Amino acid sequence: AQSVTQPDIHITVSEGASLELRCNYSYGATPYLFWYVQSPGQGLQLLLKYFSGDTLVQGIKGFEAEFKRSQSSFNLRKPSVHWSDAAEYFCAVGGLSGGYNKLIFGAGTRLAVHP
Amino acid sequence: NAGVMQNPRHLVRRRGQEARLRCSPMKGHSHVYWYRQLPEEGLKFMVYLQKENIIDESGMPKERFSAEFPKEGPSILRIQQVVRGDSAAYFCASSPPGPGGTEAFFGQGTRLTVV
């Protein structure tokens, strides 16, 4: 069965430090891959997505992610974290069902940012 | 173009009552998805609908839950005879017609509390 694993439940970084959030997926083929961010009490906002082509994907708010087929990973990175980046981050896989975007989400990583 | 609108934002129901959650997709979107987020967990797919059709309800509990997306009006997720375990955030997402990787836009969710 398809699954998404985010190994880190909580991460704390200092403002200005670099960030990497891990995501591993289990799927026979290459799925569509997504990162979403959720602020407290809010819905989900898409940060970036990967369908095919260049394995390094640029997103909004200075985020990027790299697809590594050999490791079944799609880690999210940001070179310098801002206090406003404190939120919960979800990795998801999609494109598993023909013609529609049913998503399977990881359990999320909660990011705290120290001043 | 307004985003995906969900109402109510917060809903309190007593055990045994019915809960009705509404979702108006973005203009031009004919695909609607419902997801449930239990506390401290990621989102879980419940159902995918197009106008007047349920396409995939593989994530819906077999009893008490139903969904519809009529020709006119919002999509409705209905929970009959609610129990404490139904307390969760319910998110709706919509997308235009397109391949499996077409981005889905999320609403801000309805937070259901069963007392």
C-alpha cells in the first residue's frame, strides 16, 4: 500500500538557520509529490510540487525540495528560516488514481523557530 | 476569485446529533475532495466527488457518513448520530478537471467537536 513517512514529529531551529524536513514515500512508480504548510487553525497551502523533470523544485516562500528516486525521498529545505515559518508541514503523494488528485499525507512535522 | 469556502468554521454537536459540513469549491472547479484530520495526525482522504457523482469513497466510514455534490449548491458532508470519535477537522479541497497532478486548493476546514 502507498504510504508517506515523515520521521520527525517536531523540529526546532533558530531563526536564520537552515532547515531540512524529511519525507519518504512508498509507491511502485514515481508519484506526484507535494509539500503543504498549515498554520494553526488554518487550511493547507501548497509550497511546491514535483511531477517530472528537474529533480530540484523551487517553491514559494524560499522553499525548495529535491526528489531522489533511489532513496524514495522528497526532502524540503530552506537555507534561512524566518520566525513566520513556524507551522506544520505535510508531505503528500498524489496521482495514484487515474485522472484525479487523491492525496496521501504524512503525519506532519511541526516546526518551531527560536528567535 | 474566492478560494474554497467551508462553513461553518466551528461546529459543536452533542452525541447522537447530525452534523452537516458545507463546501463551496472555487469557481470553475468541478472536483471536490473531503479529508479528515484527527488531532496530531495528517489528513486522511475520505471521498472524491464530481457534480452529482461520487467517484471514490474508499476513505469513508461505512456507516453514518455520506457526501454529495449536487448540480447546484455546495458539497455536503453529512455525519449522522455523531460520536466523540468524530471530533476532528474536516477539510474540503477542489480542483479543476485535469490529470492526477492538478493542484487541489484547500479550504480552511470545519472543526467539529462532539460533546
